[in-house]
Amino acid sequence: MTTYLFRLYFLTPYGFRIGVKVEGENTLYALSYGEAFIIPATSWKGMFRRVSEMISSNTKSMEELYGFMDSEGKSKAGLVTFSDSVIKNAKVYTRPHVSIDRKKKTSLERSLFNEEIVYTDKVEVKAIVRGEHELWKNTLLFLRDVGYFIGQGKSRGIGYIKLDEEESVYAKAEIGKKAEFNPLKEFLK
């Protein structure tokens, strides 16, 4: 089975919000560790899986690629593994926000809060893909051509990301050999 390594870069023109609420406070803080901000691997997996679901109805390919839970409750790992993204040198802005009751089209009672939005030009995520999958390639093409959202705040444009084909690279992994990365463009042909 061929294994591919990907170093994918995403443009983030409107910032992103992946955060946590601290009990007793009215601020949603950006997920961080020390001075760095984090996008967890689970967020990447969820975003990629959602895009794949939008462009394909092939459940078998989806389950192979991202894993699934069988009828007995046992999980089966997928053929794609993502890294966490660690973002350094980002700017964070705090904005006020209010939650909306979508049925009544009014603000919810006691729903004013602050949210931290992380701004950076690019975010890197690494992925390992075991095997060759047309669905993976098509998902990357969609993310290059259209983009998608990660994190919270989608209805306000926060979290929009688009694959930067120019900077992203891939390599075919071979045992005993150092990986030689090539432009992602070659993989997406």
C-alpha cells in the first residue's frame, strides 16, 4: 500500500474561532497552549469529512478514508491521519457577540458575550494518507477551488479557509528513504 505525506497550507483571510468557554465568564477564548493557538486534528478531520460528504455519496469510500463505528459499537480507524495545527505569531481580537433566537429572529436573553478570533495569514496541517483515493484528491480540489469553513462563526464568514496549492506539498513515503516533497499541483493533476 502506498502512503502519502501531505503538508497542506490554508489561507485564512477572515480569521478563525476554535475555542473554549470558561465557566463563569462571558468570553469564548481561542484554544491555545502557551503562546501558540491550536486547531485540533479532530477539527481538521471533521472539516475534511464534511467536504467529502458534500462531493460524494459513496459511503464505503467515506468510511475507508475517515473511519467509522460498526453496528457493535467498535470503531474502525480511517486511512487518513491529521496533525494538530500549532499557530504562532498570530493576532487575536476580541469581539462582542450576541446569540440569536433563529425562530423569533431576536437576541436571546442574557446572550451577550465576547469571542476571541485568531488572525493569521496561513495555517499548516499535516496529513498521512494510506493508499490512493480519488475521494481524497477530489476533496483537495474542492478546498483549492471553493474553500470551506473550520471552527465556529461560519454564518459570519469566520473560519473560511482555502487550500493554497502554491505552497502545499506532498511526498510518497518509502521505507528506508527520506521523503522528497513535491508541489501539490503535481498530485492534483
